Amino acid sequence: MALTKLTKNLIDGTFGTEWVSTIQTSNFTAEAAKGYFVNTTSGQVTVTLPAGVAGNEVIIQDYAGTFGTNKLIINSDGSEKIQGSTNAFRCTTNFATCTLVYQDTTKGWNADNIESNVDPLVVSYLVIAGGGSGGCQYGGGGGAGGYRSSYNNETSGGGGAAETPLTLVAATNYTVTVGAGGAGVTTLNYKGNNGSDSVFSTITSVGGGFGNANVGVGGASSGGDGGSGGGGHYAVGGTDGGTGTANQGYNGGDATCCANTPYTAGGGGGAGAIGTNGNNSASGSGGNGVASTITGSSVERAGGGGGGYVSDTNKPGGAGGAGGGGAGGSATGSNCAGIAGTVNTGSGGGGTCGNNAAPARSSGSGGSGVVILRYPKSYTISGLSGTTTTIGNDKITTFTNAGTGNIQFNS
């Protein structure tokens, strides 16, 4: 009886796997019916599987026991699937032996100790609204924009606890809005302007409150309410600082009033502290902001604006709150203007002084807000333009341009 000629496929399928003796330490493409020793000590390694025939095997063995530290990534060749999916897969078990068996075009390659390489889309955020501007002449400081944080158990504004990161869905539109700071004011005796809200998905931070000015002209009954409240103006009936939003920012400071007292304005509230009241010596300082490490280093943002000094000469305006708040104008002609809040910090602007001999000058504009997102590095953001960096297993995207757009996360 004639002997049947054995083909290579039959030998491979029947008598075992041919092992490659070279240790794989970088990305490579596997061949059917072969085994590979893979060493991920220096970093993760990606293996691309071949097109398959039913019963083909590819075996991968963790040479150094480091798959749990630097994972093995398993990709298809683009025409095949892995466990019925077009996603990449991974093995993260130290000393694992991954035996991948090809079934058919529906299920593709399969093994019992691999998992999808798509991480859950959990997004931490820091959302800060635009700060309010200071009042013009006799001006209270602008309040900082609302401050909401979910990263690393770091507090939100107004003494609020850290919020819960959002679990989102890939390839879905989510709104991002970076709020503008309130515009500075040049008309004497006019209150400032509130900052604009910032938004990410379901998270809205409220724009900072305006610093008040002369009641009965362009002023209001008190400093503006907002993420943090704006500082009060000295006049009777208008001394109170504005109210901050719970878990976003603090109230603005009150002004002093009236007979036989130098008139001084209140500082704008900050994300981390109340704006201080005006007193007989100086206008109130802006409240301090709050620090976050979401970008990898500690940065303080969302300080309140300082109040402008109202009467007498050579008296100081209030200092800007730490985290970017603008200082208030002093009671001299050359130093009357309020200082703007720092851009992309959501800080309040300073109020102008009340020296009637000084020409009209702008109050400090509020600093624009910012939206910062931290998410798994296996995803990429498309849509609205931002700046992206990578730290460890995370990407951090920062949006700084005032305005609104949509983004998507794609793996």
C-alpha cells in the first residue's frame, strides 16, 4: 500500500507547534503553527496574527513573567477577527501561555486568557468657568468662575468634595464649552460683567459674578452672584458681596460704608476662599483659588479679583486672589485701573479705584475659563481642538479657546 505524502499543514496540525528560538522583544507578525517566547521587560509588545485556517494555532509564552507590567497586545491582520471582534486584545497575566486557535471567519482567533484592549471610557475633568470683571470706579472685584473637579479626590470650589468621573460612550458627541471672562468696563460708576459658563457633557460651571459699582447709575444692589460672587460697592444699599454657587465657589467680600470712613470695595470670591471685606485701610482682596494636579503638576486657578480703593489718595486696592485674580486699582491717577484675571484660570478681574480726578480707565476683565479632561490613553479625541499630552496610562487634553464645540472619544 502506497504511503500518503504528509503536507506541512497536516504535520503542523497533527504533530505540534514549531517554536521560534529567538526571543521576541519588539513588535512582530506571527505565523500559523508557530510558538513564540515574548519578553516585555523593556515595554509592551504587539503581535499581529496571520490570516487563519480552521484549526491553526499560534502560541505565545511570557518569557520573563512581565505581561502584568508591560502587556502583550494582540492585533488581527485586518481581515480577521479576534473572539468575534475587530478590537485589539491583550494578555496581562505574568508567565501566561496564550494559545490562540483559529475557528472561522465569524469568531476568528480565540484564547481563554486574553481580554479586549479597549479600556472603559472613564473621564476625569476640571471644568472652570470664565471669571467676572471688576466694577468701574468704586469697583468691587470680580468673582472667579465656578470650579468643578473630579480628579484624584481633589476638592471642587466652595469647599465641595471631589465629584465622580464620568463614564462615557465612545464615538458619541459630547459638548465642550470654554467660558469667556466678563469684559472690563470703561464707563465710570458701572458694574462689571459676569463671566460665561463652561461645560463638559453634563457638567456646567457657572460664570463668575461681576464686581459692583455706584448704585443708581450703572450699579446693582450688590456684587453679582455667580460661580463665585463679585465684590460689593461702597454706596448705601449696595455694600454686599455677591453669592457663590454651592460646591463651585465662595461669596464676594462686602464694602465699607459710610460717614467718616474711607469708602472701600469688597474683593471677589475665589474658588478656595471668600473675598475679603473692605476696611478702613484698603479694599478687600480676592479669595484664593484651588490647586489641581490633573495635568501632572500642581496648578492653582480661579482666584477672585481685588476691590478698587474708593476715597482718599495713596491707598492700596485689594490684592488679587492666588490662582490668577487681578488686583484692584489704588487711589492714584496712574494706578487706578483694575488688573485683568489671568487667562484660562477663570479668575476675577480687579475693580478700578474711585479717585474722581482720575480719567476713566477699564476695570479688569475676568480670566477666561478652561476645560481639562484626563482619560485612558487607548482613546483619541476628535472634534474641537485642544492640546493633548500623555502621562503614564492617561492622556490629558486641555481646551483653552473660548467657545463651544463637540468632541468624540475613539479607540
